[in-house]
Amino acid sequence: MIKNSNVVILGIGNPDRGDDGVGPYLAKRLTGRLDAEVINCEEIPESYTGVIRKLQPDTIMILDAVCMGEKPGAIAVLTRQEVSTTGYSTHNASIGLLMKYLEEETGAEVLLLGIQPGNTSYGSPMTPRVRETADTLYSMMTGEGAKCLSAN
């Protein structure tokens, strides 16, 4: 569970394009559930840079669909340098520039939590595997669903 009040989480993507909506889906679910500021940016994260700067975060976590050549639902935590040099596609050519800008303006560590999409066609629903990954991430981040095993 995230416990640092200097964390900002950004959900990026288009909810009308199937798995590309995974970032906003997670952001909506996480809002009010963490000790972090969660912003659902959808397709316009650059419109929130002023708000983000005012929050003075130590860490910024971007949630987005990222084409990594993996099976749908696979996840990776990527730095700006990895996004810039690996050829991963986030369906948003400026994500690397956004990450660089946020690093320079806030001094925060900026990370991209990428989820491999399966289908990003307009009008398609989120695929079950990507939704399952998003729901698992939600449970992990909020601590919900955690089970303790007793040694009986």
C-alpha cells in the first residue's frame, strides 16, 4: 500500500479504446483509496502539469497502456530513459517528454507503470486479462484482498 503523501498517480489513456483505458480505469478506482493524490488525466496529461507542480511530489507514477511485445496484461515499471531508448509504445508520442518535463519541474522520480494492452480498437471493451491485471494492481496498491495465512 502506498503511504507517502508526496506521491502523485496519473491515469493516462482513452477509455473509449479498450485496453488503452486501463490507466483511467485504475485512477478512478484508486481515487480516495490511497494516501496519494490520484489524477485521472485520460488523454490530456499536459493539462495537469500545473496542478502536479503545486503538489510538490517526491514520486510520480504514471499508469498507462504500453506496447512492450508481451502478452496482454503483462506489467513493467519503466523510467524515462527506458521509455526513450527501448522503443516501447504508449500510444502517446509525448510520454517521454512529459516524464522529462515532470522530472525537471518537480524534482520527483517519475515512473511509468505500463500494462501491455491486447486490444485498443475504438469502441472495444477492456479485455478480461488487462482488467484482471488492473484489478490485481488495485488490490496490491490498496492492500485490499490481502490474506493472512495462519500456521495451524
